Amino acid sequence: MKKKNKNLLLAFLMPMLFALYLIFIQANSYNGVQASTSASSMALIEVNSGRLLFSHNMHQRREMASTPKIMTAITVIENCKDLDQIVTIPKEAVGIEGSSIYLGIGEKISIRDLLYGLMLRSGNDSAVALAIHTAGSVKDFCILMNNLAVKVGAKNSNFVNPHGLHHPEHYTTAYDLALISAYAMKNPVFKEIVSTKVHKATWEGRDYPRIMNNKNKILSMFDGGNGVKTGFTKKAGRCLVSAAKKDNMQVVCVVLNCGPMFEECMRLMDLAFSTYPMRILVSPKKSLGDVNVLRSKQQSVEIVTDKEFCYPLSDEEYKNFNYDINIRPTLYAPMKKGTKVGEVSGYLQDKKIFSAKAVIKEDVKILPFKERLEYILNTESGC
């Protein structure tokens, strides 16, 4: 009898539990954060909108091998006005543990070439040389790194060296690395460096150049791949920050402690491009409708927005996207093209995604004086 009651209870509860599971999955998918991964931590962001599309343990503090060199590079770029300035390598930057571009004490090399050595070959010696040149010491350079992290919104990171070698107080998260990388990828100099497959740098005292081949296989293996940095230590495992662009959509994907890091990033980026394509929500070329015009030969004028706004949305999200359009019901000539006549806002569920000015698409000319006078007289007489 007890077994029978238990079976009846399970038969009653199972449909309810399954329905709750479906609601949970749909809700999380709608928010754009569901994707399986073999990485210990993962985050994928669309760069231009800043939207987080996929994540897993994204706020978990972890070691990150050489991926902080992304922060090192953008910090140098933003703090050094002349990247072609020649640097004399100090002894502190020579013989650093791990990957290297084999700098020599007193060697002269440009900041730009050091940046290529940092990002393509993961030179730990490049990292220290750049840090000392930029801030005077590694310690002071790390202050610049951490200040920039705060500016970007990376709240769970602390950088105590410019190269990523192990230190108990040196950590970040997948989400923070995604934020930092998205920020860096908006810088054209940084983007050019990390998207370069091979760079030839001068090598003082030798009659041949330093040939720097990029370790990031994403550039060759993935269509549209354009960045950013590999990393490996025994403590951190295999780490990769990858980037790719298709049409007007730029993504950054971070996987930490992930064996098949290249394959995993490519799968996740493919999933992002196919599931959340960029949608043009408003644009100076996309009509919001017409508004009546008085005191003009034109009876109406087309309304558009003053700027374009795009956002990555799934098919379901795009179908349910809501607009709040507030436009003046009647306009009076004369008015110049681009005159603001209202506002448009867009909402994904209850979250406000954008706000833009509603403007007229073309000039609206007023009637000539004689016709305008006739218009006034006819209006006043009720004709």
C-alpha cells in the first residue's frame, strides 16, 4: 500500500517538477546566460553592446596564466603617447621565468615591438620591460592596471604582476577578463596587435629580425577570429581569451582551466553568432512612421532616430522586444532635417536597452507668404 501511494505521489509531482524545470531553462535562456562548457569558468560578451550571452562560474576567482597581459597591453597603450619610442631594456626584465622573447640587458627596442612580443609570443620579459618603462617599477605599474580594472568594472580582480605568473594575491575572474578584453578590443592599436598572425621586429646587434608568430590559433582556425590571448601554467590550466567578428557583431569569449580551449571557444562563439545575431533596432534609415505637418505643401514627414542602435537578440527576444515611442502628433513648418520631435526607448522584458532622439528625416519648408496667408484665412473662416 505504501509503495502504491509513493508511486501515485511521484506521478502527481513529476509533471509539476518538469514544468518548473522548463520554466527555469526558458527564463535563463531568455536572459542569455545558458551554455554548457568543459571550462572551470567561462564568459562570453558581445563587445559593442556589452551584453553577456553565456557564462559559467564567471565570478569565481581563479588563476589565469598569461591572460592578464591583455590588461598589461591596454594599460601601456593608454599611458604611452609614442609607441615607437625606443626603450633600453633594464636588467630586471631579463631572464624572467617562463615564455620569453629573449631580451638582453641594455638592448634597444621600441614599445610597439615589445607589445607585439607581449601579445604574440607571451614574453614575460616584454611584460616587465613595458611595466618599468611605463610606470618606473612593476609595483607602480600594477597600480595603473588595478585602477583601469576599476574603471572597466572588473571588481573581482587584483593584479600584482604584469605577466600572470603565480602569486597568492594575483587573481581575476572569467567575467572580469571578458570586460577587460571587450574594453581593450575597442582600441584600434590593441586590436591591430592581437589580430596579427606574424610580426617582424628589429633585433639589435643581429642582421636578421625577431620573427614573432602568434600563439593564438583562433586567428587561423576560426572564420572572423581577431584576438586575443592564450595562457598556460600548471596551477591555472589552459586558458584562452578569444575574439571574433562577423558582420557588425564582435564577441569575446573567456575560458579558464579548459583542456580543449580552442575548440571550446570556437563552439561557444559559433553558438553566440547563430543564437544571438545583431539586430538593428532603430536607425536613421529605419522609419518610425509619418507625422502630420501644417503650414507646408508637405502633408507629412517621415520620422527616424538620430543614431543607429544594434543589439544581439535571439529570435524569441526580437519578436517580443518592446518600444516606447513618444512623438509630437503634429508638426509646424519650417523645420530642419534632424530636428528632435520626440524620443524612442527599447525594452527587453523590463530592462531598458536604449534611448534615442526621434528626428525628422528631411527639411520641411514653409508655404510661400501668399499661400500661407490664404491658409491662415481659410483656417480662421473654417473653410
